[in-house]
Amino acid sequence: MFNKITLFFTNVVNKYLPDPLVFAICLTLIVFVCSIFLQPLSFGESTLLVVKIWGDGFFNLLAFGMQMCLVVVTGYTLASSPLVKNLLKSAADKIHTPAQATYFVTLVGLCASLINWGFGLVVGALFAKQIARSLKNVDYPVLIACAYIGFLSWGGGLSGSMPLLAATEGNPVQRQTGILIPLSDTIFTSYNIFIILALLVIMPFVASKMVPKTPTPINPELLKEEPDFHIKLDSNVTLAQRLEESRILAYLIVALGVAYLALYIKEHGLNLTINTVNLIFIILGLALHKTPMAYMRAIAHASRTTAGILIQFPFYASIALLMEKCGLGELITNFFIEIANKDTFALMTFFSSAFINFAVPSGGGHWVIQGPYVIDSAKALGADFGRATMAIAYGEQWANMIQPFWALPALAIAGLGARAIMGYCIVALFVSLPIFVLGLILF
């Protein structure tokens, strides 16, 4: 049954889903045209205004794009170290069937995403790739799809953008509405715990049923082991070469990084941000590769995987600013909210967030675009602020299963295109929907 459903969606995706860059360009044009007709100006004036907003937003996510590139490169480099390669291989060797492989890749991805979304995006894909090397009869694309399916849990985890932003003093919604929403009303609630546990139980089981009867042929080059990045020095090397391969220099930086992380944890607790995760990855990678140039060679090898991320972030940055400044995000949100009452408010918010996620696949972007209108409406209806906040988060993370943007890190590590995995992700989209709906309605 699952094989037939999965095969159907895979065939649909192969026919109609373009490359993620083309997908982003098409979304840009759709949002651009809609934004023009939403302006109370003449067509010419509206076009010039929207062009300006689009251009102003194009490089708004440069810092975030750099963070995401570092997530992929440092995570990949960490996995290419001898120790981590051996650990991943040891774990992969304990998996003996394709069903076990998809089950545990999904479970690892879900658990890692609960800790930190950036960590989850990388770990699941790296584990999947190692299993594909060890288990010869497994389907490689379905493993990478399972790694991305693990991303379903991130919004309700410790790095969920919306609950963390909603609880942060001075966030955009608090400035507009005066309402601060503590984590006890969002992450640490019975409905969020239900949703997380249900995802952990159900999604790995579903993934184990999605294994194709005939594995997809895969280019062996994609599964090649990373090369050895260490070199042996001759006795007549120069001082510069000795410094480049010096373990002392590497370990001094590692010690400095560990000292900073200890101070950070003492001050902030285990509040992992994307920056702290990247620092942890860099420090661990440098320690495990042992010398500055061995680490640099590993970084150069891994950096080839970031092309899609580098070029697509500017397009989504522009789309996000258009949605915010031209009123399209408000229009979509209000459409769903206006047909809601106190009891259905969270559910309508969930679907509005999922719809907006096609154009703005960013938790922080959703909070800026939707948060003020959702919280103001929740106040007017007497709806729960925390549940409304999490409804935005759930809608965004659920719709990621049909929006290929956040699959880019996993696809970059795997060397695959979006069409190879999105059919499986659409199955996960439909299966996970009742989990979110029941969590929002019953608890």
C-alpha cells in the first residue's frame, strides 16, 4: 500500500517539481505580481515600489545564509574525520535491512532536530550516507528523504524559532502587541509533548514502510569515502609547513573555543543557537582533524556542497520582504483568521502558516510576518496565545515536507536533486497532518 502511494507521488514530483532554484524563481515572480496589485497606487508606481522592495530585500539574509553554509560545511567536515567516520560506520554496520535503515535514520533526524534544527539537518543526512555505503541493497534517495523527514520535529524543540522569539524581550510581536509568551505556554505544554511523541513513534514506522521494492540505481561516486586529509612531513620541510601541520596550533584554538563555550553555558544554559552549534562543529572538527591544514583541506572538500544554499537565500530574502511590506502575508493570514472562532483559531492559523511557508520557508520570517496579526486576533477572540504561536510553528515545519528549500543541506551532503526525495516527503506530509491537527484541537 505505502509503496504504491510513494511511487505515485514520486512520479508526480519527477514530472512537475523543478529544481529548487527554479522553484524559488517562480515563487519570486508570483509574489512580485501579487504585490503589485495590492498597492493603492497606479500600475507604474506600484511596479517601481515593488521593484525597490524586492531589491532592498535581496541581501537581507546574507548572515543567515553564511550560517547555513557553515552548518553544512562544518558538519560535513566533522563527519569526514577518522573518529566520526568510524563511529558512523559502526552504527551503520548494526543495521541489516532497508526497513531498519529508514526507521533509524528518521528517528535520529527527529531526535537531532529537537536538540537543534541545524544539527538535525546535517546529522540525519550524514548517517543516511554512511548506511548507504554499508548496506548495499538499500535505496539511497529514500534514506536521504528520511533524514529530511526528521526535520518535522524542529519547531517544537529546543531551537524552535517562534516559541523562542515569542519569549524574548523586545521581539517584534511584543513591541506591537505588548504580549510576551513564555516557553511554559509553548514548548513545555501537553499538546507539544503529544505532537513530539507522536512524531517519534509514528514517523519512523511510516518510513520503514516506504522502502521501494527495487532500489534506485545510484552513482557510486556519490558514496565514495572522503579522502585522507593528513600528510606526512619530510625532515627538510620549512617552518611555514611545520606551522601548517602543527597540532599545537590546532589544540590551542580548540582550548580557546572550549573555554568560551563553558562561559557561554554558564551564562545562558544549554541554549543552543545556530552560532553555538557552528562553533561546536568547528572546534570538534579542528580537534579531530588535528592540524590546521588537514582541517582546511577537509573544509575545501566539503564547501562544494553549498552552491544551492548560496544562490537561493537572496531570492527567499526578497520574497520575505515583499510578503511583509506589500501586505500579502497579512492578507493570507487574515483570510484564515476571519473564518475562525475561538475553538478553530489555532487550526486556521496552522493552515495559514503552511500556505505562507511556500513563499517564506523561515520560522523567524513567519513570526515577523504573521505574529502581530495572529496574536492581535487571538487577543480579540480570547484564544490561547501560546497555542496560536505554536500553530504558526507547526504549520511552517509541516509544510517543509512539500517546500524543498530546507532539504538543500541534506541534498548537498547526499549529492542528490530535490526530485529524488520529495515524493517520499509528500507521503510524510499527509501522514503527519493528523498528528498536528489532533495536538492543536484535543489538548
